[in-house]
Amino acid sequence: MGLGPTTSICPRCRRVLDAELIERDGRVVLTRACPEHGSFEAVVYGDAERYREIQRFDKPGEAPLQRQTEEAEGCPRDCGICPAHAQHTCLGIIEVNTACNLDCPICFADSGSGPQEHGFSLSLEQVESMLDAFVRAEGEPESVQLSGGEPSIHPQILEMLRAARARGIPLVMLNTNGIRLARDPRFAPALAEIGVHVYLQFDGFDEATQLAIRGRSLIEEKLRALERCAEAGVSVSLAAAVERDLNEHEVGPIVRFGVEHPAVTGVFFQPVTHSGRFRADADPLEKLTNSDVIDAVAAQLPEWFRADDFVPVPCCSPSCRSATFALYDGEDLVPLPRLVDVEQYLDYVSNRAVPDLDVRDALEGLWSAKAAGGSGPVAERLECVACATAMPPELREVAARGFMIVAQDFQDPYTLDVEKLRKCCVAEIVPDGRMIPFCAYNSVGYREQVREELAAGGDPQPVA
């Protein structure tokens, strides 16, 4: 059954191709044919019925204050952000280096501990310039994440994080594997002093999971890193890469662990992006998607969650990101959609909209320990991360009582849907000031081009 035409690329030569979304065996499949490399198919959503149902959550986007490129060759060759892009940026990502203290078998950024063919390490001045470009584009940016490589090993990472906070960005995140947090007792207190939220790589507990995804067993260091964050008062989101037949059986244990840990405010599940380094036997027609993650959470934690507790976040395409927000009092956990018709309040999180007083009052009445039937919140929560963004200040105290679970499926060269890409609200900020939609950066050739230019000591130029 056809679900509609779109545009995609050839995963090999990156040529832009006409494509079609079809339903097959209850799933949504993207299909296209390259005149040089033949036909390609990839599953983009694991539940076709749910895919159709959630399209009602697709909301009009909001334009950024400033765009950096012109329309010339057409999407996705003019990033970014070009005039054809239909959404502003909720989350800006700055990769401060390509070096890492791990050589993970699965790494969409293709980072590592050895000499990189096209490696770079940004200066503080470059990062400050990129932050300024973000402010010009957004006016009041909601959130920024410093990533890598492994950003914690950059000698100026604390200064870079301070620079982000100095520009008034309310949610500043560090995307880290946690090794420095575990080994350096001064690091977590330094992050706490700056006011940084940690986005901690956390893929599961099994040694087989650790070896397959990270190349070594890291669970003891992850736990030590979390202990240091709890002691210092640093809030943490667990970020789990999930691959089929590898660690999807661990999503329930990860959620349970996160809910009960005093430092953890949420869990982000990211089906593995098949770009950079990934399993050689990965089949695009068997790729894990958001619906598979949601079903796994519901199946493994039936006493807490149902699949319909997860609601698409409206700032991006509905199939990109779904989330649930839950109250936990130490014993009982109640998802917010059980307490209120969330669809009535979606304008609250759409395009950074500030809720009106009626919405605020309703949410304040529901986001309380009393509403969950308990006596108090499980821990102090410093920030709520919805769509990877902070809630407006007047609701943060209320939001601090809850726990967020997000399923986020980024596109890769096999699954890239250009129509969906135009709504992307996560952008890779590069040193020349462009803000490239994250899925385009990883799929179309921008990552390779930027790395090569930076490694050569030049300024990256738009991809031809």
C-alpha cells in the first residue's frame, strides 16, 4: 500500500532520488532506485497503523530569525539553514573534537582514540563564534549540546561550557561517555558550578552489550560517573543506542534503573543510526525504529507503561521523536497521559510556545506528588528535557517532579526522507556559522566535508 511520494538519496553515491513510502507487512518502508547502484529499501517505522495515526501530530514549524544559506540546488544540498527549511532549531550541537578515549564499534561520528584521517579539535574562539551564530539564528536559544568525539577530553571543555552559559542558553548539555566523570573527582563539581546537564552514554548492563557497542566493559565506570553526578548535584539523561538483536531487551532495565537513580531525570533511546561505524551485517529492512522501542518499553515494564503513553513531540516530524512524562514517588509511577488528554496541551511544547495561564494551572495541578498518589518527588530535578529542550521557567519547578522517556530515531543514508528532513529541529553548528540539520549532516556528506576542511586548517564550504 502506498503512503505517498517523497525524496531520498542513494546510500552509496548520495544522489538525490525520487522515493516512495509504502506499507509492507505492517511496517513503513522507504523505497527508491539509483540508476547506477540499483534499488534500496529500508524500514522507517515499525508500525504502519501507528504511523498513519500519529500524522495528526504534525504541526506547522516556526522560522528561525536568521538563515545562513540560499536555495540553489534544492534540499538536501543547500543546508543550512536554507529558506526551504520549515522549522527553527530546538537543539544545537557543537562537536568540539573528533578524538575520543574509546574506539566504539558503533559510532555515527566515526571518532576514535587513534590518529584520525580527518581529525580536528576546535578552539575556544571557534566555539564562541558558533555559539554567537546560534544566538543570531534563534534570538534566545533553548538548548545546546557540546559533543565530539569525546568532548570531556578537550583541554578547554569547561571554558566552552561556560561560554554557552554566558550567552543565556538555559539548557547546556555535555554529551559524554562518562570516563572522565568516573576518574576525575573534580569534574562533576566543575560541571555543577557551571550548571551543565550531562547526557550520558548508557547502552545497558550486559557485558555482551558493552563489548558489541563500546568495545569494552564500561558498566563500573558508568555507575561511578553517576555516583559523582549525584554527589555534585549534576542532573543526567541516560542516552542509550539500541540495536536489533543486541540490546533491545535492556530498555526496561535501563528505564527502571534511571527512574530509581537520584541523578537521572530521563532516558533517551536512540535506534542505532547506520552511518559512520555500525554493524557490517545491519539490514536496513530490519532496522529498529521508535515504535519498536516503545513496544519494548511497554512489554518489559507493563506495570508502568503502555504504548499509548508515548506521544509524538510536535516540533519535528511525528515519527522522529515520541516521549512520555511520568510521576514517580518511590513506589508508584504514573505516566502523564493517564492524567490528562495530552493532545489538548501540545501547543505548549510546539515550537517553543509559552503556555497560557489555563494550561499552566492545569499542568501545575497534575504535576504534583499528590496526583501520583505519593508523598513526594523521588529527587530534586534541575531541568525537564522535552524534545531535548528546557521547559519555560515558570514550569520548571513543577516539571522537576517527573521523569522523561524519549524515543528518538535519527535518519541515516538508508532511511533519509527529505520531506521529513525539512522539519528537523536538531542542528549541527559548524565553524562557518551554518546550522545543518543533524540527519542531513550524517547522511548527505556534510560530516565528511566539514571534517576534511577543518583537518586541513580551512573553513568548511557548502557541499556541492
